[in-house]
Amino acid sequence: MLKLFFWLLLIANGVLFAVNRGYLGATASERHEPKRMAQQLQPETLTILPPNSEKLVTPARAAEQAATAEADKSAKPASDAPAASAPAPQADAKTEPKAEVKADLKAEAKPAPKGETIACTEIGNFNTVEARKFEAQLTSLHLPAKAVPRSVQEAGSHMVYIPPQDGKDGADRKAAELRRLGIQDFYVIPESQTNPALRWAISLGVFKTEEAAKAYIGQLIPQGVRSARIMARNVTSTRQAYQWRGIDAATKASLDSLKAKFPNQEMRSCTG
């Protein structure tokens, strides 16, 4: 047994020696990398590139764009299908009744409504100096409607009163009626009044302006007093007012702007 083991070990050493010497062909060392590098064809044409090199990124982008274009081409037939069915509503639109079209044409053919016309507007009361200034600025506006001047008697005060009725007895009955209505602030004008039209009349108050007097009458009417009147007292001077009749909205706007330059004056409606 030992002899067999000896001879096997001797044979193995002999084979190993023959391989290392190359008696059996190329050695293992000749087949390693240095030998292979010597056997390369045109190794100078090879270049080692870094990971972020543009030469590596550009082909990748080109491949990505090609893939995107291919996906768009495959999606295009699906988007063309709804477009092919789009003309269908046009055919339905052609079947609309002609009567509706004619009605729309008639509605468009109707003329635009005319602007609202204001019957009568008045601005005043001006003294002589203010009237000249107002007329100068009015002329510069070149309004289509002509102003009509009129004289206005300016009163120092306005009295709200109930006219006399059957002398003293009528005044007493009216005074009792006012008390029942809850009105206590009044004055019975005696027979000694110099103005005969006011004897046994009942004064309900004296106001500086006519507008204030009208406002007070508006408060008396809901309480049941419907016979009250307004009388101007202490007429002091004659003033100038201007009237315009049948004016449109544009003219009214111009007059509003002009009146704003005279804040002490009043703009009011008047009878047409």
C-alpha cells in the first residue's frame, strides 16, 4: 500500500512539473491578463469614460425620446376616434326649427328703448350776482334744451296753518279736534290779526324754508290733519330761477354737475 501511494505521488509531481515547464502546452501564467492584453487588436481605440460623461448621457436621452415618440404614435389613433365622431352634433344643429332663428332675428331688430325724459327741472333761487355767474357757465355747456328764467319771491319764513272756519266757534271746534288727535303745539290767531285772511285761523308752526314746512305737513297727515296749508311770510326780495322742460338724462347729468358749483342753490322738480 505504501508503495502504491509513493508511486501515485511521484506521478502527480511529474505531471505538475511537465505542466509548469510547458511540455503539455501553454502554461497557466501565459493565459493570465498580461498575455491577453498583448493579444488585443487595436487597443488604442478604446477609451475609459467617467460615469457622467456626455457620450454616455446623449445615447440614453436619444433612447428615451424614441420611446416617447413611439408611445405618442400608439396613443394618436385613440385620440382620433372622438374627433371622427365630433361632426355628429353639427347635424343635430341643422335640425333646429327655423322659427327660433326668425324669433332671434326679430329680437335683434327691435330698436333700443328711448331714454327717459324729465318733464321739468328748476334751479334757483339766485340773486343778481349769482344769476350772472350761473348764466355764464350755463352758456358754456351748450345744452340742447333752452333755460327759461322766472322770478321767485323769496320769503323770510313759512307758516303752516289751518284756514279759519266759521269764526271763533269753528276755531274752537278745530282746536278741540287737534287735542283729540294728540297735537298740542298750535296757536289760535285772534280776531285782532291785521290780515283778515288769518283771523281765527290756527297756526301749527313757522319754518324758515318751504321744504321744512312741507316736511311737517307730511308728519301731520298720518295723524289725521289734512286741512293744513303753507303761507309765505315776510317777503323780502325777488330771486331768479331757471327751468328746463322735456330734458333727457344726459342734460340732467350736466345740470347736476353745474348745480354742484352753486351749493347754496336748490334743484327741484316743477310742473311741466
